[in-house]
Amino acid sequence: MTVIYKRVALIGLGLIAGSMSLAIRRGKLAEEIVGYARSQETRDIAREINLVDRVVDSAEEAVKDADLVVLAVPVGAMGAVMEAIAPHLKEGAVVSDVGSVKQSVFDAVMPHMPEHAHFIGSHPMAGTEHSGPRAGFATLFDNRWCLIVPPADADQAQVDKLAAFWRAIGADIEFMEPERHDLVCAVVSHTPHLIAYTMVGVADDLRRVTEREVIKFSAAGFRDFTRIAASDPTMWRDVFLTNKEATLEILGRFTEELFALQRAIRTGDGDTLFDYFTHTRAIRRGILEAGQDTDAPDFGRTKAAKE
């Protein structure tokens, strides 16, 4: 592959940014990768494991002369980061993000964008329950979707270049508007995380009654369903606060469906349960056929991380 952006600056050095750096190196897509993280400990680890080519001690220094700047921080922090780095962006620089909410990111970032630079949102639909600079691996984005969310007046050549960059990293590309993005993600990501967090809380309450049996005998169903509840709490706090309307809309629909199933169980309505489970099983099979899951243990992550 060939270089797409000569210098890439990663602001935040957790799972996503770390995986981006490793994937960029794998494809030789940049001449230099510069990284910054707010935590001194994170910066020290990144230097120790050679996560990027150069770790610096401020976001302003990181973006100097960068052709692509990626905001890989919690969505609640993006406005402040953008305000800090805006005066230091080079002419023609592209700023993107990897947040799972878009409208609030646009609202926070766009007022600070200088006229000589471009902002184009992106959201790689990939991740694990692990976080931090040691969690990344180069194959994280392979055959996973990355949603590109450009502003209405975006430079199409820059949008195409960013899409080519994500394809070179390994992702499949889809373009969306911010409002549509936030609704889709509320369905496929945000509400499932909220439900998983809630189920773990319920299990913890029951553990006190059952003397640890709930945790001790957790089999694949509980284990797999609640895996995502180990995700970074700061990130998910910001997601729910910044995608409030879409999440509440989907959560309301989920509650209605749950009440219908509750009624069927209470009244012994086996036909309703059977029909519902048959329908949802077909949807699940569609996810498998679309290549969005795998039979490999831990979604293949453990093996990929070791490689």
C-alpha cells in the first residue's frame, strides 16, 4: 500500500487509537504517527511499547504539521480538545473522530474549526471490552464497518480520501448523516450496552441472595451477553448523555417489546413466544450471514490480539 496521510496525529491512545496505529503501520499508510494522551501513565506505556512513532506531552504539539488528526477521546471531551488544537492545525488538515455519537460531536467541534481545515466524522464499528494503550491490535477493523459522517458542506475529495484511508486499514465503509447515525447506533450499540450494564447490576443483587451462584455458574449466555458491560465507563457515560433522545426512543421500544413477552409468559401464550423467537432467530442468522459475527471464541479477539 501507499502513504495516504504523511503525518497522522492520534489524540487519545486507547484501544481504538492504538489499533489504528498498528493498522496504519501494517499498511504503511503514513510516514509518521504522533500520539498524545491526557494521562502521563498512558503516555509512558505508549512510549514503552512503541505504540506510535512519537509520543508528545500536549495535544497542541501532537497536531503540529499533521495531515490527519483523529480525536480518540470520550465524546464529552471533544469540544474542549478541538478548541485547544484549532490554532495549531496546518493548512488543509483533516480532523476526524472515532466517537459513537455524531450530532453532539458536530455541535461541540464545528464552532472551533478553522476555515483552513476540514472536519469529517467517522465511527469504526469495532471494539472489545478492553481499554488502554495495551489493548489495541492491527486487525481490529478488518471486515468491520466504519461509518463516515461528513458535514453537509464537506470537501468531497477529502471525504473520499478519508474513506480510502479507512478501507486501507481494513474496514468496510458506509456514509451516513449525523441524525441517522445516532439512531442506528442507539439500536445496534448504545441500548444493548445499557441493557448489559443493567443485567450485570441485577446479577450482583441476586448474588447476595444466592451466595455467589449467579456469578459462579455463569454460562455462555450470561457471559457473552454481559461482556460489553466491562467497557470503559467514561466513554459510555458520555455516549448516553450525548445521544439521549435516540437512546431513550429505542429503550422505550425495547420496554414495550419486553412487556409483550412478559404478558405472553404470564398468560402461557406459547404461540406468541414461539413466533417471536422464530422471527428474531432469523434476524440473528442474517447478522451471521452478513459476516458481522464469528464462531471463534471471544469473537476472535483473543487470537487476533496475540498475533
